[in-house]
Amino acid sequence: MKPKLLTTLPGYSRADLTRDALAGVTVAMVALPLSLAIAIASGADPASGLVTAIIGGFLVSALGGSRVQIGGPTGAFIVVVFATIAQHGYDGLVLATLMAGVILLVAGTLRAGRLIALVPEPVINGFTIGIAIIIATSQLKDLFGLTMEEVPAEFLPKLAALWAARETMNTAALASGLATMGLIVLLRRLWPRFPGLILAVGAVSATVALLALPVDSIASRFGALPRGLPMPALPEITLARVTELLPSAFVIAFLAGIESLLSAMVADRMIAGRHRPNAEMLAQGAANIGSSLFAGLPVTGAIARTATNVRAGGRTPVAGLVHALTILVVMFLAAPLAGGMAMPALAGLLILTAWNMSEPHKWRSYLSERPSDVALLLLTLVLTVLTDLTVAIAVGVGLGIALRLARRDVPPAEWDPRDR
């Protein structure tokens, strides 16, 4: 359970620091607009996204079991965070995040990190695609600049409301959103290691401001971003509140555990390494507790940001620490610039994030799988979109494990002395 930071520091050189520092700054430029966009899409204050990236990102890198994992808010949480805030208020989300952190600490202590192997892959793929669909549809209002008093949370009523508001479309908003998406795709193809997200969002937002286009920005809709972190504080904790929020806390803990361990596995393949799953679970628990104390959002390992870190040259947790500190510096020194980001630009960014999150390159391979696996994927997807994650996860995991037991397809338990 020893953090990777402690095992990578002996023999750490100045060249290693230079490489990790450059990677950390690069991934911070990617994380900055994403953190703001995810917070807004979740129904939270945009500053909470930066707080989560700073506090959560720092703790994940300092305590985690992966050499290159980058932690922060991710798109997978948008659905559950939005629903929790709508039902229980933001203070309810903070308490649910704190409880999820405790659950993850207990899971890590009990060495539950290896249990990810028991979650069927069709279930993970199904609710990942479902979440991506929900994220993309949630951004259509800002992408098209629609004027709507309220956007329903449920999927089908949301589509009906968006269609009813189609005549209010803002051409300038749509043009800026599409321009952002085009720039991001172009920059990824031309310079895949370059942090094109911040450049694309920044360039489009600057153009919107210079031309005085009728397009909302973060500052015009939410007010100025704060220049610093809030003071840490415990949320109100009562037995009734804890009982009420327990289902949300378990969903947050499940998502944080699954996504962080999947991200660590992806990173292992990129650097030919091996993460410590139980140390990673403990780090995710500490990060979610830390984020909640600063009124932040749930934290997990971010696959895209972790991959960006590796491609930029990051090889130790120091890169993740630099990433968190860089966002903190930006928050102190350049909050007004961040507040000027155009809402349609962030919407375009999130729609592309949802597309990548759904992994379209794998769709054809799903059709060649067992019919029972395809049915399980589709069932989980539909339940995620039309009901909620709690139902989708419970039904999908339950049926998936039952199918594995029926086929005697349970993966063997693995143990590695380095997990201790």
C-alpha cells in the first residue's frame, strides 16, 4: 500500500524534475478548461472544478499507487453529481463525497482493489457510453445558445424541451462551439502532444470577446472566479442526512474506484509499469475527503489527462503534483482570464470529451462478442440513460456476475508482493 511517490524519489535527478515539471504544466493546461466545464455541466459553481483539480489532483499524486495517474473531476461524475445536487443541494453533494471517501478508504484497507476484475466489461462499457450520451445532450443548450427557463434532468423530457426551444438558437454561440471543436480536432492531429484544449477554448473565447458577440461566458453567467481556495470546513453531518445520502455515496465511491483503477491500468500499458491498486484506492479515498473539506466535487483518476501526462513525458507522481500547483497558480493570478471562457466553447469541449469517452473505435468489436454480453451492454446503457446510475450499476453488475458464475468465467485472483 506504499505510495508510488515514496518509491520513485530515491535517485530522483534534476533531469527527472525538468521532465516532470514540463509534463505537469502541460496537463494542467488540459485540465483547466475541462475542470471548469465539468463543474458547470454538473450544476455546480465553476470554481468547484478548479478546487477539485487542485486538492484532489495533489492528493492522488502524493498518495496514489500509480506513477503517472492524474486525479480530478471527470465526466463520469456529471450525471450523479447533477442528480445529487438537484435532490439534496450542494451541501448534500459535499457530504456524499466525504462519505464516498470514507468508503474508499475502507475498501483500500480491506484490499478490495483487485475486485475490479469481477465487474464485467460489458457493464463498464454500457454505462460509460450511457454517461457519454447524457453529457453530450446536456451541452446542447449552450452549444446552440438556446434560451430556456429550465432544462429537465430526465433524458426524454430534456430532448423534448430542447426541440421546443429550437427557434431561440443563437448563431454566434453555435459558430463558436463548432469552431472550438474543429480547432481541438485539428490541433490533436497536427500536434498530439500540445495542450490544444486550452488554446482552442482560449482562442475562440478571445474572438468572442473582441467581436463583442452575444455569447455567454463563465463570468457573465456565474460571476468572477475566486482568486484562491476556500477555507476547509466539515459539512453538516446528521444520522438522517447520512442515511439519505448513502446510495449517492456508494455510487460515487464505485465510480471513483472503477475509473481510477481503469485509468491506472491504461497508464501501466503506456509506461510498461504496474500500479498498486490498494494504494490507489486509499489515495482516492483521501482525495475525495480532501475535496469535500474544500467544498469540491468527487475525484477520480482521469484517463485522458493521465494519457496526456505520459505523452508529455511525465514518469513520476511529481508531474501530478506540479499539475495541481500550476492550476492553483492560475487560480491566484489569472482567474479573470479563466472567467472569460465562452460557454459554447466549453460545451463543444465537453461534447468531444463525451465522444472520446464512449470509445467509438470499439463499437464494431462489441457486435462480435457473445449475445449475452451485447445484451448486458445495451441493458446497462439504456438503464443509465433512462433511469439513473444506481439502478444501472446494481442491475448490470448483478446480472453480469450471475452470467460469469453461470459460465464459470470468474477471473483468477492475482496477488503481487508490491501491493503490500
